[in-house]
Amino acid sequence: MQPYPGSVGPHERRIHANRRNHRDRNRLGMSGSGLLEIRGLQVQFRAEPPATAVRNVSLDLRRGECVAVVGESGSGKSVTAMAVMGLLPAAPRTQVSGAIRFEGTDLLALDPARRRTMCGTRISMVFQDALAALNPVLTVGFQIAEMFRVHQGASRRSARRSALDLLARVGIPGPRERYGHYPHQFSGGMRQRLMIAIAVALEPDVLIADEPTTALDVTVQAQILQLLADLRSESGMALLLITHDLAVAAEVADRVAVMYAGRVVETGPVGDVLARPAHPYTDALLRSLPGEATAGGWLDTIPGMPPPIEQTPEGCAFHPRCGWTLERCHSERPELELVSIGRHSACHVREQVHHGG
């Protein structure tokens, strides 16, 4: 197999255009301290048979940085985010173990009331489907102002003023007129801005964005990504971005964690990972990007399908779809190990993949 080819298409240009900036930032290092630490997270749904959606996931998020979690649908990205927010079905339907520490406090050990307070103020989330997340029978102004009334005890007038400021801040045109409108009266991109406004109203330390640009056209997608970048720059909040789009990760992230079948299989600075992947799955994702080299022809694809979460193969879960498979890959599960400074990969042939075979 050959290493990932040079920049040839629009998606690839977006990836390559950001590598130099990311390398510069990674050399300088992130100035923030540890904020959110996930250690050995395991999420199992008590079905028949039991289904383990997240397997021994560990991630770090520092103040002011953006970490992108990427992978195909069903890889465990959104379940990881929901576990952080405490939004999964309660036990015994769901079993969550490991540790999720925010500023040293394990969220899994908190009583439900305290955890709801922390996840409603210090940690916030932008959901994938804004129309489903917004209340259809309440005006958007009421829904934003409610954040200030409930959590800060603001008066109705003060809450309205803060909501109007926030509508303007996230780029809603004519905020005074739009304050009394309902969610269905907004476009998809505007609804996503409304979701972001609600999520950042209380100035959280951590914002989790779950596929925030799904189903949006390219122009609106770029606007939403720029809005998230601007808000992060203004407030210093950390961003955990859940996405299946490598170009989106390249656009905004400092570091990336690639997930497959519930596990993190590669981590590192986003520019380095996308330039020289050290896991066959990351390499295959990059090869499947459309570009000028494939114009009018066939796209590279990853053979097969991701395994059902209740039927994960023994050994490396990716081995049935992998072109680098060794005999040991069928029975011995690889763990995340150091490839280079700041780079880790869970692959028995990580060095060969990293150096292009």
C-alpha cells in the first residue's frame, strides 16, 4: 500500500491548507492546562445479547483547544459524548464505567442533581439535529432567555436583553424581529446557530459539538465552523468536536482521535495524523476522499462494513477490512502505543503504515 497522495481535490485542499498552521501550533504547544480527562470509558447497553458501544476509551481535552473525534457511523463517537453529558439511558439499561474527570472531579461519581448542574453550565453540547433538539412550541427567544432565568436568576427583561445580544453574536440577522419566531421558521443553518447560542449562553468551559455541520451545504458549513472558531477564540472554551468528516477536523481541530468499533485507534496532532497516518483505518479514510485524481472515475473505498457492536471480531476489529493484516491481528488486540512525540496508534504494523510501507 502507498502513503496518502498529495493534495488533489477540494476536500484534500482543506486538509493540506491547515497542516502548516497546525504544525506551528503543535510546536508551540497548547498553553492550557488539563480540563476534561476520560479514562478507560466503557459503555455497554443491556440488550440481548449485550452490546458494548465504547471500549476502554481515554481522551484528554485541555483549556482552549479543540479535539476532533472522527470515524464512521457506529464507531462510538456520539455515545462517548453522551456519556460525558450524562444523557445515556439510566442503569440497568446502560452500564457506564471508567472515569470522566472535569477539573479533577469524576462526573460518574457525582449525584445526579450535581452532575446535571455541572453539565448544564460548565459543560454544554450542540446536538446534531437542531430541529429535534429545539422545542417546536416555544419561541427561540424564550428558549435562549430561559437559560439566564433558570441558571442565573435573571429578570425577564435582563434575560431578554442577554438573549438578544446572543442572537446577534451568533449571526442571526434582525434579532429583535426573530426573537419571537419559532424553530420551524429558520433555515437549517440558522437553527444550528440557535443551538450554538443556547449551548454557549452560560459561557461553558467545554463545548461538545456532535456533527454540527451535518446536512448543511458547504457554504453554511464553513460559516458554522467559523462561528465555533470565533467563539472559542473569544471565550477560551475547549471544543470536543464529533465528526465523520476529516476535512472538518482539519479545519478547526488541534488534535484528533480516530475511533473504530468503539475504540480509539489513533491519536495525535491533526496535521501530523492527516499527513502521515499510523493506522490502516486512518489511511483508508484519507484514501476515500474525493479529489481531482478520481474525477470521472471510481473512488477508493474501504471494503466491507464496520462490525455490529454486539459482534466485534477478536483481535483487531479492523482486520477483516484491512490490507495490512498479519496472522496476529486475528487474535491479538493491539493497544495504543507511542509512534512519535504526541502520536499513538493501536496497530501491530503502525511503524510500516506510518512510514508508507
